[in-house]
Amino acid sequence: MAAALIPALAPDQPHLLRLPEGMGSASALEEVHQTLRQSSLQGPVALECGDWLLRVPELRDLEQLLQRHGLKLRRISGHSPGTLVAAAALGLDHGRSRPVNGSGSNATASGSSDPLTVHRGTLRSGDHLQVEGSVLLLGDVNPGARISAGGHVLVWGRLRGMAHAGCSGDRSARIVALQLRPLQLRIADAVARGPEEPPPAGLAEEALLVDGTIRIDPASPGWPLLQ
């Protein structure tokens, strides 16, 4: 079953492009291309991805395909945190859609049913960002700022303030940053100071609990919510 393109209900609203619920052998790009060949609609589009996991290259290809058909991708929604992370990386408006038939597809990798929170902008001294689920910060955490999450803490930038992952007791939560040099790290009830030596060039790092102690390692390929 191909993707469905539903006309907007009002002139100021986008058309709805919905990917099929069952992910078959065809890619999302193939599903959408088949649908667009049979449509003459133009204007803004809201893409509903459902359970599809779409990474940055796939979303970029979809955006370009829509542009060739006179359609502009305005918003992306879905259940997969990885899709929302990719949408945020491309600067696209995004949000979590409601699960279908009560399925647990909106659960994060840390086991929380809370959605991934994506925050754009640097946290400066005195700021405190706290969320119930996992958080992706597109910016830096400056000294004197704090970031806390019930799940993972992911920083697409420099982490130099304080970070607390798994603040509700999740000991599997991780802290990942492009540059991990915080004043203090906390995972669940474990506390550690950040490393003092310069970070390795061009290598993201992650903090995780190993035998009750916070350890900092090179980050594995793909962030926790993308695996």
C-alpha cells in the first residue's frame, strides 16, 4: 500500500502525506514517489511517518522529491525518536504523533513512555532544562547551566555545565555530547566530575554507568535513540 496524500481541509493548512502503517520492501522514497505520480496537489505538506525510522539522508531525499513536485515539507511527525532527531538536525518542524491502537511504539530507548524533547539553543549560566523523557539539545551547555532528563541526555554541541541523566533512577541512561567536558556528571544516583584533559579531536564522547561508576568512552556510532 502506497503513501496517502490527503488534501488540506483549509487554505492555510498543509496537505497531509501519510506513510503506510506497514513497512514493506519499498523504501519511504519509493512509497512517496508512487503517490506523487498520481497527484497534482501543490503547496505545504505535513509528513506523518508513523513507525518509520527515517535518517537524515532519507529525509533530505524526501524533501527534494517533494520540491520537484511543487510541494514544500513543512512538518514531520512520527513515533520513532530517531526520525525526530533527524528532522531536528535538518531544522524541520517536528513532533511526536499519537501511537496507533495503543501500541508502545512511542517508548524511548531508556524504557520511558515520554517523548523525546528537542531543544534548540545554548543553555547559559543560570539556565536549567529539565524533561521527563530523553532530551536532545541542539547547542551548548555553558558553565553554570544544567540539563536534566529522566532518560538520555544528548548534546549536539559542547557540554561544559552540569548534566543529569536517568534522574528518575534509570541507571541505563547515558550522556552523549560532541564535546563532553562538564563540571559535574550524574547518572541516576552516581556522581562524577568531568575530565580535565582536552577532548579527542573530532570524536564524540559518552558517559555511562559501569559497575556503579560513571565512565567516559568514545561514543558508539549512532546515538542511543537511533540504535
